[in-house]
Amino acid sequence: SDDKKIWQRDVSWVQQADVLIAEVTQPSLGVGYEISEAHNSNTPVLALYHPRSGNKLSAMINGDPNVVVIEYSNIEEAKFNIDIYFNNL
């Protein structure tokens, strides 16, 4: 099925990744699943969160010691902080 192909593709991408960057402002079961897969592969996770969105950041993401959460207010700030994250790896 198409769903199985999407799952296989996405899990493969996460397993091959050096870092998973996840936008977590809008809660998503799929993104949560990908973050879990990253943990299973020992892949670092950078989570981007827009606090002024009105959505509360998931405690499971915010409390996870293996996830670096970066708050941003615009795309330029997000890109700047991603660069800082990669420069510190």
C-alpha cells in the first residue's frame, strides 16, 4: 500500500540521517514517531518551536533530554539557530 511505502521511506530516511530536524509547533503523530525512530537510531534531534503560535509545546518533546528545542519567531531566526546548532556539533 501507499501508506506502507511512505512508512518505509520515512523510517529509512531517519535511520540514515546524521541529525533529525523536526518542526514541533503543530502536534503531529508522524513527527513524534520520527523522533522516536531517531532515538532508536541514536540520531540527534533538533526540534523547532514557534511559541507565539498558540500551540503548547508537548511535554514529551520539551522534557526529553535527547531533544534540543529551539524557539523561533520567524524563518530567519530559525535558520540562524539551525546554523548555530550545526556549528556546535
